[in-house]
Amino acid sequence: MTPLVVVAVLTAAVTHAAWNAIAHGIKDQLLAFTLVGSGGAVCGAVLVAVSPLPAAGAWPLLIASALLHVVYQALLMRSFRLGDFGQMYPIARGTAPLVVTVLAAVFVNELPDAWALTGVALASAGLLGVALWGIRGSGARPHWPAITAAVATGLAIASYTTVDGVGVRASGTPLGYIGWLMLLEGLAIPAYAVASRRRALFAQLRPFAARGLLGGVLSVFAYGLVLWAQTRAPLAPIAALRESSIIVGAAIGAIFLKERFGAPRIAAAGLMVVGIGLMLHTG
């Protein structure tokens, strides 16, 4: 990867952790993701208006990705409702590059080398450590429903990352692809919220509107950078580098959300990042 691609992906990682923390900080997760989706849809509409239409061959992948993103958002909402940000975020993000490495090898013929396979093993061990050490209090047992939701979120991330890696390359227009993707996926949860909360929704949204819409803008910026990078480098190392956001997310949880971190989880998260770093040798 070129230095520009590396900087873009690292910027996306920090931005992604930030918008996830904003969403987690709004206790009513339906309100949080309604605002994030609305902000993303508005940004998507602007990009659609100024960008070329994606090529015909990209549309099946784009639609599949939009559906996968909706599933991902629903799972992320559940994991945030059930668990602490500092644990759920690393599990969800750490699962994704492991699965993307396998999917990229099977479907895109991007085969990992020995370094990358070593990284997969280390990252898996770190991921297991983060999952098993609970953070709700000293000696707390792992909260398995929350962990299951976070792992499922990671599988959804891996799925849409692989689909989008192929789709954005086929689209001929990264900006047009991200615009249509954010427009299509961004409307789903707001539509559900309107149907379920009806007139009460807008009064409920008002106190969180600025934060939530900012989260939506940040989500478009973060994923737009990733999609652009996927047109310039292999999928697996981009997915791996992007998950440096694990450390950012853990830091946000400990510093700003006052969640217990602890030495075992520091070691586990560090091991995960070392493994992901080794996965950058894929190719």
C-alpha cells in the first residue's frame, strides 16, 4: 500500500471509532441509528447528485451491500444495547479482518502469506482474550449475548467489506458507489423508526440531533475513505489496517465513557493489533 492509502485508512479508523462512540453514547439506540442513518443518507444524496452513475455490473453488489449494511447496523445496535463500548467495539472490529482474509482468498484470489497467517493466529488469540475478560466489574463473567451480537456484527462487516471491495472496483466511480450505498442503507432504520414511533419520534430525536447527524457525516467520510482505498490496494490488508480503530475504540471507552479496561484486556487488545499488523503482509 502507498503512504497515501495508509494515511487514508488510518484516518478512516479514527473517524469510525469516533462515530461509533457517538452512537453508543445515545442510550436509545434506535434514535442513535436513526440520526446516523439520516445524516448518511443526506450525504449520500449529495454525492449521488454530483457523481456519475455506477456501472451496471456494480448494482447487484451495491444492493447486496446495502442489505448487509442494514443487518450490520441492527446487530451493532443490539451489541451496544447489551455491552460496553470498550468491549463490543474491539470484538466486532477484530472479527472482521480475520474473516475478510478468508473471503478475499476464496472469492478474490488474494492469498495470505506466512506472515499474514501468523497475524491471523495472533489476532484470533487477542480477540478471544478481549471477549473472555468482561469489563462490567472485577471478576465479572463474559456477557455471552452481547459477545454473540458483537461477533455477528463482525461477520456482517466482513461480508459487506468483501462485497464492496469487488463492487467499488466494478463501479467505475467510488464517489457514486458510496453515495448510492449510503442513500440506500441510510433510509432503512429511519423508516422503521418513523413506522414504530410515529409522531413521538421527532420530539425524541431533538435533544440528540446534532450529535447523531454528526455521527452520520463521520460514518460516510470514514467508509468513503475505505472504499477509495479498496480501489488502490488488496482487500485483506486494508481491512486489517482499518482495525487499528480497535485501540482508538478501547481508549475512548476507558477515557471518555469511564469503562473499566484492566491489564488483561490491554494485553489482549495489544496482541490483536500486533496480529492485525502482521496481516498487512498479505499479498
